[in-house]
Amino acid sequence: MVETHQVAIMIGNQHIPGSPFNISVPNRGWVQTVGKVATDGKFGYPWGLSNNKHGDFVTADRRKKRVTIHDRDGNYKQSFRFTGQFPGPFSPCDVAISDENEYFMLDDINKQIVVSDENGKMIRKFGRSEIHNPFGIAINPVNKNVYVSEYDKDCIRKYTNSGVYIKSFGRSGEKQGEFNRPYILAINSKGLVYVPDCYNHRIQVFNSDDQFLFEFSSTGYSTMRYPKAVAIDKNDNVYVNSEHKITKHDSKGQFICRIDSDNDGLTSPFGVAVCHDGRIAVVDSRNVCIKVYASQDIVFKGK
């Protein structure tokens, strides 16, 4: 998935120091599909998406009521179902993975967060007293707190990593710090919280003390429409799913590039995740698969 080109820079007839040098250019665009093959790993209606420490794709499948794990090559590994353990069927809509490799699964039917180890053994559950209609979950890497977006309550719930409720912030509206259907959120390495404010057509950004910092809404081509998920890479670049396309922005929201193309046929995309190797994975719900896009980085290697 990487092409190497040799580039020479000369002044007169002399190479500059380090010339010639190699440029490694990743293949652009859609490079892989996951979960489409008719095996045990075939999706029903995928929604939220994450990567574990092994680089596996970890997907919340609402229709099949399970969290499904595929390796980085797309091979099915295992699923978590929790059959008969709760009042209603387990119905995950999103999943976040802690630094300790614990899986925090957002169960929208039972209105709770289910935490398990990497083999699906349940460790704890919490949130039923507060959660109403959850859509997204994220873990703050700075303070380890757990954040849950509430779709119809237009707020963000906060918990400690162990499950103690801290507070909620936000309310219905169009002003700064107000929401109209928050979707699948993400948190960067500095603890900044990026919330897709879907029907206000913007991304709002908060610090770890829940204070509004700024918002952005440009996709480089037009104003953002119905953003439904964000993901963040190791350099704190932000990837936004809005109106059937995926765009890359810097940490301040400045548009960098579009990841997909019109020919890729993304239809009803939801969860987005950045793989360990820089590839961008997107849940394409209506096409019932994950589409994986090449890293946008270019690597220079001198002599």
C-alpha cells in the first residue's frame, strides 16, 4: 500500500546534501473492506468503531446485538454478546477502549455502559441512573474520565473510569455550549473534547473542565452538514464524518483534505477510527461494512 519514488534536487549540476532521496507515498483512497463477507464476522448494522491495542477493528453492531472484532487484515476473530445478563438484550451503539485495554461498550437498550476485558468477560456496568438515549462514548486520556453523548437530552454525561457519575454539561439550543443531537464524540491527547453537534451542523470543542473553547464547520468545500462522528489521530488531527464524506482537519478545525471520494459510495457512514498505521476506518452502515482508507501521510527518507 506504499509506493516509493526517488527524487533528486540539484543546483547547477550538483546534488544538494541528501539528494537523491526517497519519498514513500501511501496509496490514496479506499484500500480495504471489512465485515462484508458472509462469515461469522459479517455485520448486521454496524455503528460505532474503535481500534484495540493489537490494531484490531472493534465494532458495535446494533442489529446483531454484539461487539465484533476483526484483525487489521479484516479476518473475523470473536464477538461479545452478554446474552441473558441484562433486563433487555445487549445492544451496543459505540465502544471505547482504555489504555488498560478494557472495552467500554455503550448499551442503548439497557441504557448503560458495560465494561469487559479483551476476551469479553464483564468487569462492571454503570450509568443506568443517568443515561437515557446514548449515541457515543469516549475516554479522556488525560484524566481517564468517560464521556457519553446523549442524543435526545442534548448533553454530555461524565463518569470516572470506575463508573462514578460526575456531572453533565450542555443543553438544547444553538448557542455555544448548547447542542442539537450530539453524536459520536472523541477526545485528543490534551484532553480536548470534540463533539459533533449534528443538527447545528458544527463540531464544538471543550476543555477537560467542560468549558467551551471553539467550534468549526467548514469542510473546505462548503459548510459542514449533519456531522455524525469524529476521530483523532496521534498528531491530534481530527477526522469528521459529515454528509456522506470524511474530511481531515487540524486540531483547531482548519480543513486539510478530504479522505474519501464521490466514487467510493459511502452511504450513511457513522463511526470513524484511526488505525495504528495511520489508515482511516469508516463504518458504512447502509453498505454494511467498514471501509478503510490509506494514510494521508508522506514520509521522506534521505540517503
